[in-house]
Amino acid sequence: MSEPGSTTSQTSSYPKARIRHIFFDAHGTIVHRERNPFHYASGLGAFMAERYGGDARVWREANLRIFADFDSYYADLDLGADDGIAQMWEGEFRTTRALFRVTGTPEPTHEELLALTRERGEQATSRGGDALYPDAAPVIRALAAAGYRLGTCSNALSGQVRGSLRAGGVHDYFRLPLFGADLAGHFIKDEHFFRAISALSGVEPSSCLIVEDTVEVIEAARSLGMWTAHVCRGERAEALAAQSPAHHALVGSLEGLLPLLI
């Protein structure tokens, strides 16, 4: 059994002289996938109670109820369509509006709801407390200190990503854009997504390392000539690592990146 942080090599090493830019996925890679909804709900509860009154715990529970029924709000939306970002914002608007219905709070104007839809993610994640995996911050700090330029490549909203990094105390280590779906202009993390973040960042794909937890996304990044690392967490980490298409698979932790890059 491999120790957390160990590395499964699909190639012998990374070309350190060529890789200068590292883009991290958020949820499942640096942001704890299971803990994050509760951190988010707590932060949102505090923000909504401050702005609209009521008990923060009631707002928190409303958010968790909506999250549990998330699919019903997006059932008729196609986030992979040409207008997928507009449809994503429609889903965000619906879940924002639902907070008022579930809590029995008078609904603000349509214009205010639209503004709140775009604001609440960053407010919730920044106030919700540190939801990063324990290994994330030390690795991020070490890579930044070694001279790598860091960014993100998430299909969450970029505001949510910013808030999570601030809450985890690592925001200032990121010098590249914090790409969420809205900034990249694509919800699905396919070739179009990675071509967009390369172009918008002004960096060559071959100088980029993508750190991800999803096989299909890794394959999309590799198809553009990007370097890849697959972080495999949870009970099936070793099995996932053994079958990973990434240049390197990291078992249970990001720590295995450091000996490969520094």
C-alpha cells in the first residue's frame, strides 16, 4: 500500500525547465469535496443574515436543502451548450432566489437578485472558513517559493475559487488568473476550456502543468500538450492512480508534486 503523497509515474519525470505555470483544479484537488458544502453554507448563512436579517443558521440550512435538491434546479439546463455559461448563471439565479422562498424572507428586486447571484459565491466561501485539504497550502507555498506561477482551472465560479483561496490563506500565492467557468467562458473542462485558459493567460500549453482529480479533464489537457498530475484521493486512490492517463498520479495528497518539481 502506498503512503499518502506517493507518486505513480507514467513518465520518468517532468521537464522542470519547461514547466513554469501550474493550474490547480479546485474541488477534489485543493478544496475538500465533502467538507466544502458545509463551509460554504455556514459562510453564506452569515452573509445573508447580515444583509437580509434573520438567523444565520436558518439561511445555512436553507442552502443545504437547496444543495441536496441541486439537480432539480438545473434539470432543463445544458451547461455544455454554446450558451452554457448563460445557462449556468440561470441556474445560479434560481438557487439564489430559492433561498428567499425556503426561508420565507421577502424577495428583493430582480436587479438585486441578479447582483446577489454574482456576489454570494465569493462572500460565502471567504466567510466559510478554511476548506482546503491539509496538504494543499504547504504545497502551494513551496511551489510559489520555487518560482512557479500558479493559477486555477475550476468549473466553479471564479468568485467561489477566490473566496476559498482567501479562506485558506493562500490567495496571494496565485499570480495567474483564477479561472472558473465564468472567466474561462466554458463550463465543461474540455479542449476548449484549456485552450481558453492558455490564450487568456498568455502562456504556451507546453509550459503548463494541470493538477486535476478527473480522468476526462486530464485527457483533455494532455490533448493540447499540457503536462498533467492526477491527484487521487479516497478509498480507491491507488486503483485510480494505477489506471491514470496523467504524466504522474499522486496518491492521497499533493505532496508528491514537490520532489518532481523542486
